[in-house]
Amino acid sequence: MKRVALLVISFLLLLSFGCATRDYVRQQVDPMANKISKLEARVDAIESRINALEGKVAGIDEAKEAAAEAKALAQEAMKTAKDCCEKTKTAEKAEAAAAKAENAAEKAENAAKKAGKAFELQQKK
């Protein structure tokens, strides 16, 4: 019986030393829980910043597309302006040629009048 009692007491002592109290567990877990809470808050903040950056990137992509469209429109406008300038130069050249033609026609009329007068004078002689 002494052996059984000794065995039971030693078993109970063995079990009592291996158990942790609630206070001990709280002392060990509470700092870790605080750290985990802080880390979760930081992760949430980082995720929100990433989402904001993704939104900005999407805005930048849209701005790039708009800039490309504006560039294409500007190039088209430049081409149209050049065409208009060429047409204006051609029109100016045509006006100058028409003015020269009018002057030549006036000279020809004057020459025809002189030739007519000369012919009349020769007929009279």
C-alpha cells in the first residue's frame, strides 16, 4: 500500500508541475496578441495604400490613352493645316497667275488696238 500511495502521490506531483496556470498563459499570450493586432493593423493600412496606388495606376493608364488620342488628333490637325497652307499657296499662285494673265490680256488688247489703228492708217494711205 505504501508503494501504491507513493506511486499515486508521485503521479499527482508529476501532473501538478506540468500544468500551467491561467495567469501564466495570459502573461505569455497577451504580448503576442498585442503584436499580432498591431501587425494586422499595419497590413490593413498597407493594403489600403496598395488599393489607392492601383486606382492611381488605372488613372495613369487612362491619361496615357487620352494623351495618345490627343496626340493623334493634333497630328491630324497639323496635317490639315499643312494641306490648307499648301492650298493657300496654290491659290495665291493662281491669283498671281490670273493677275499676270489679266495684264497680258490688257497688253494684248492695247497691242490689238494699236495694230487696228495702224491697219486703218495704212488703209487710208
